[in-house]
Amino acid sequence: MLSVQKNRFPLESGNSLPLDMLLQKCTAGHKLVSSLRQIIAAGRAERTYPKWSDEFLTYSERTAVETSARLNEWLESYDQGILPVGILSERLSTIIHAWELLHSFIKPVLDADNLKVPHPLVHFLTEHIGGLRVVAGAKFVTEISPQLNYFQHSHTDLRNAISFLQSLVRGPAIEPRLGFLALPCSQSRNLFTNCLLYHEVGHFIAEETSLLARIEITKLSDELESKFGEYKRWAASRIRRLMEELFADLVAVKLAGLAYTLSYMELIRLVSDDLTQHAKRFFVDHPADALRFREQLKILEHDKWGEYGAKLPQWAELKKISQVTELEYLVPKEYQNDVAMTKIWRMLIETLCNEDRLKRLHEQVDGVLADRENPYERFVESAAEVEECLGHGIVPSLERGGRSPHPLAIINGAVLFWLSGMSELYRVVPRCSGKKVEDRAFLENRVEMWCLKAIEDWLIRTK
Amino acid sequence: MLGRRNIRDSIGYVTLGLFAHALLDELLEAKKKPEAAPVRKKMMRLAEESLEAMESPDAVEPSRWRNLVFQNYQESETLRTVLSAHPEVGDIGGLREILSTIVLPNATRDERLENIDKAMDFFAELARMAVINAECPEEQVPPGVRQLVAS
């Protein structure tokens, strides 16, 4: 029988029944983790999951079992006078928060079974990123997100939280380099828009390499002292967030090539008719698209995409959008009528856009991805074959000269074909008119399916 | 209250809370046998190293950063807030000294106990603040920021 006891960590607000409250909290915690465990078990019994998603679900199940066991142990420790009531109570709240956090990952992972994810793309992406020296062996868990936006997912910096939870509840270990890829539920089988998953890879690499961590922030804070005084750390944290978004873009475009930038532009085009104006606006957590495109173009040009891109109307548009002077950038909408915050944001934008800072960011990306393959080189190897196959309604996995198109060639070839070559396909497919929305959607979906099949073929042949 | 906000925005605070409790676990164990240096001290060492990284980032190996705490704004500001409410701990250096004394092999029993108690008070408060902040993770613009451009 547990007893109520006094100790030096009192609960707040004069609660007279700490034991009842503790039992209630423990019970709530137990019910939460048990329920999640059952949901995971049911999900795994009914469906199959990509390998690393399954690992994550197994980890969560086992951690749930250990959490329940610790809840009982902690209550006993409290009863024996070892664990003070205040600490126990806060610990229970923290554990519930930790499971609330895991909860927000578990459900989207359970939704992303093998039938709902573009498996070949995710498989290739895992091989591609796991082969990079800085994140060697990286693995990715796939989630299905309810939001139709690839850039608004909270970062998946779960690693430390999981590691401390493991320490606290004596739970199982998890794969040390585990990232999360969130696919909007409506786009989960697509290829074109899912090129944007490389942006999440960029965040993952930023977290894994700690490139924008303490040392950078300390230096940035020192630089900001003259402008922001005692608020230099706040300003540095704001700029850090914006820099990480740019970093993620640069990583994405360096790894995936032109397909990333074009898919990004097409996504924005869906929500804005006036890209040039829309692209000038900063968001609280995201730099203006004009700045993002400008920095992406630097990499694309360096990687020699300009030669090919110049044939596309989208390339000229990208150049036009990104020609924005610093003063033309618009502050986040929530501050546009706030004179003081507009001035503060002008200072933040000026700091972010500093040429040396952006140059350093590019150098960091170059350093981290020193061993990457230039996607353009892969693309030119097989661009003609991919285009020819897609133009005739054939899966682009033709083997020529002992090699079949590399997935980076397929992805880039597919996006370029989608944007400039579909008319060819409308001509060769009987009864499919390029003037009917249903016909266009049908053929676009087919192109994506053929390309995913070609990536799968490549994986089967080479991995 | 659960469900009032997106918990993923609170990830830094949840991480900080879990870390503080994992460290408190080690302190509770150390308190049971204060005559000897604690056997389990992984979190105490991690705290020391993380505090060192805050004071002098150049002193810490870059490959270690990814494992450290107090790395983001949420975590480091919570730490500073709790430090300012605990004058007996002093600054970041003072907190490091408290932790290093606990794990020091030649510290006396009384020294160790005194420092364990100080550390427990501090990290229990840190854990409490982390839970409170996890409930309202929105990073508000500090009120004084506007004063920067008032003139």
C-alpha cells in the first residue's frame, strides 16, 4: 500500500492529495502508452511497412512496455522515500509529453504502409543519402502527413529526445541515424512533388552534422551584438532558422538537381498566380522564395544545369523571380502593419542576406556534400533515353551499353518531361486528349508510375 | 493542456525535460552512496560537456555537438532563466563546478552531498520549467525587442 509522505520537493498549488494525483497521472500515462502499443500491434498485424518504419514502430512498442514498467517502479520508489513527490510528478508530466511527441509520429507512420508510399523513391533516397560520408548509413522512416505542404513540417529532431527517454525508462536502443520523411497524403504515390522530400533530407543533414549549432550561433550572436544588444541570442535563433531552410534547399538541389527547384516552383504556382510578387515575402520561419530560388540557381548554374535549363521557360522565370534587391523583400505578413517589427525584420533580412554569410553557407554545403554525385552528370548520361521512353509511353529502364538510367536521371528526366514533353505523349496515346483535365491527369499519373517502376528496376539490378 | 498546440514545436522543451529527469535519476542514485564517486554519471558528464560547449564552443569537438544539450534557443534560454533564479548556483561555470565536484573521486562525503542537493534543486526546477514551456512553445518576440528601434 502506498503512503502519502512529506519531502523537500513540494507540489505546486497546495495539492492535498498527492498520492491520488500521482496514481491518476501514472494511470493516465499507462493508459496512453498501452493504447498506443495496441494500435501499433494492430497496425503491424494488418499491414506491412517499409523496413525502417517497421523498426521505429517496434521500438515504440517496446518502449511502451518499458515505460509502463517504470511507472510502477517509480511509484514504489516514491513510497520508499527515494523519489521525491515533486520530481515524480514532474517526471510523469514529462513522460506524458514525450509520449505525446511520439504519438505525433506514430500515427502518421502507421498511415504510411507499403501500399501508400512511393516505395522505390523512398528506397532510392535512403540508399542515396546513406551513401554520403557525413550521414553514412542513414535510414528514413516514412510518414503520411495531413498537410499539403512539404515545407511546414516541424523538424524531426527526435534523436536526443529518444535517447533521453531510452535512458529514463531503460528502453531499447534505436537506429542512431534515423530521419523522417513526411509525404502529404494526397501526394503519397507521386514522383514529381515528392522530389521535395530532399528538402527534409537537408534538415536531417543539418541536424546530424550540427553545422548550424552552438559554435555558429555563438559567432552569429557576437556579430549581432551591435544591432540587437541583449536580444542578440533571440535574433541569432531567428536567423539560424532561416539559414537552416536555405541550407536544406541547397542540400536538396545539390543532391536532386533541377528536378527539386522545378517541383518547388510548380508547388508555389498552385497557390499563387503572381509568383514574382509572392516570392518576395518572408515568413517567420522561411526566407522569401525569391532568395531561396536565387541561392538554388547558384548551385544549378555551377552544376551546369544552365545549358539544359535555358531551353525551358521555367528557367527564365526562375531567373526573373530571383532578381530581387534586398529592399524589395517583404517582411512576414503578421508584421507588415507593425512599424517596430518591420524595422526589426529589415535588420534580420539584412543580416541573413549578407554576401559573406551566404557564401559561407554554400561552402558549408559544399564541404558536407563533397562526395556527392553531380545529378547533372547522371542526367546527361541518359536524358535522351528517358525522354524517348516517356514520349512513347514506355517505362524508362532500357538498358543500353550495359547500363540502365540512374534514378537521378529518371527523376530529372521525368520532371522535365512533365513540364515540357507531355504534348508528345498526348499525340501517341489514342483517345487521350491534352485538352481534357482527366486525360492529362491520367497520363501524368502514368508517367510518374513508369518512372517509379524504372527506379525500382534500377534498384533490383544494382542493389 | 494536451492537444492545445502542436507538440512537435515543443520538441526542444520535451528533450530538455527528459534529459533533466535522466540526470536527476543519476543524482538520486549518487545520493544513496555519497561516500564514493557515482558509478552512473553519463548524463552528468553530458551536462558538463554541454555547459562547456556553451561557454567556449571552440573547446568541444565538432563531432560531439550533435549529442549535446542546450544547443537550441528553447533549451539554452530555459537554462539561463533557471540560472537567473538560482543565485546559489551562479553562472554556467558554477553549475559545471557543482557537477564536476559530484563525480570527483577525491571529493568528501559532505562536499558531494551538498553539491548533489544543489544539483537536484537546480535540475528539478529545470525539468519543471521545461514542462511549463512545452505547454506554450510559441517563441514570443521578447517584449524589449521593439525598444531597439523605438528611437
